[in-house]
Amino acid sequence: MAMKLDDLLDNDELEDLVFEDDDLSGTDLRGKYFRGCRFEHLRLSEVALTDCTLEDCVFESCDLTMATVAGAAFHDVLFRRTKLMGVDWTDVRGVIFEATFEDCNLSHATFAKRKLRGLQIRNSRVHEATFLEVDLRQAVFAGSDLQGARFIATDLQEADLSEAQNYEINPTENRLKKTRFSQEAALALVADLGVIVPR
């Protein structure tokens, strides 16, 4: 069932609804509860999702550039073909952050001091993003472009970056055990340790 902006603003609990083809840029949606909802082709730049709860939701072809997500909880949320540029995920609520990103733009995003074990970022642009003191064990970055992304004091044990591109990870600043790298990245990693590998 599709709903309009007025319906969205007038209700605090929304379940199994579709929101599509609208401009909600800058809208204050704080404190709302969404379950089983779909957001399609929406302009949501600078939207306030502060203290929201989202369960089993899908964002398809939306623009969430500079959205505010402090205090929000994400449980089984899929972002597909969605812009999430400049979003600061540091203060999301809950011990577990359950979100998957497919074909998204996460450039200039910040992930800090969060448990993101098993995070899935697939075929996405993650330029100049920051991962600071993040638990990224078993995370997957398949097909993603990590140009300029910074990994600082991050746990990347068993993470899979073998199909990611354009990344540099300092082995002395991050935890790497059974981490999968592309051949090119592995050679650069070894070079950082002062080891010479003949070609």
C-alpha cells in the first residue's frame, strides 16, 4: 500500500507500506517505527531518521545524502542503488547493526566504534570513507571501490576484500588474520612491512 507524505508525518508506527516517487528532503522523521516498509525513488537528502527503528525495510534507488541517523536502529535493512554520501553511522543505536549495501554510494561516510561484524558492502562506491575502531570481522566488500577509504584501528579478521578495488590498509594499525586481499593489495601490504617480493 502506497502512502503520501502527510500519512508518513501523521503516524509514528508504519508497517508493510510503500513510499515512492516523492521529495522528502530535510523532513523530520525522528522517533518513527518502520517495519516491512519499502522506500523507492525518494529524495531523502538531509532527512532526520534520529531515534527511528527500521526492521525488514528496503531502500531502493533513494537519495539519503547527509541523512541524520543518530540513535536509529537498523535490523535487516537493505539499501540498493541508493546514495548515502556523508552519512555518519557512528551513533546508531543497538549492539548489532544489520544493514546491507548493494550498488550504493557511501562516499565520505563515517563508521566509528561500532560492531559491524559481517557487514555486506557490495559493488558500491566507498570513496574517502572512514572506518575507525570498527569491528569488521567477516565483512564483505565484493566489487566495491574503496579509493581513499581510511581503516584505523579496525578489526578486519576474516574480512573479504579480495574483489574490492583501490584500497590501502596499514597492517600495523589494523587487525588482520585470515583477511582476504586481492593479489595487488597483498603485495602492497607486504611492501609496507618492508618485505621484497620478486615479480
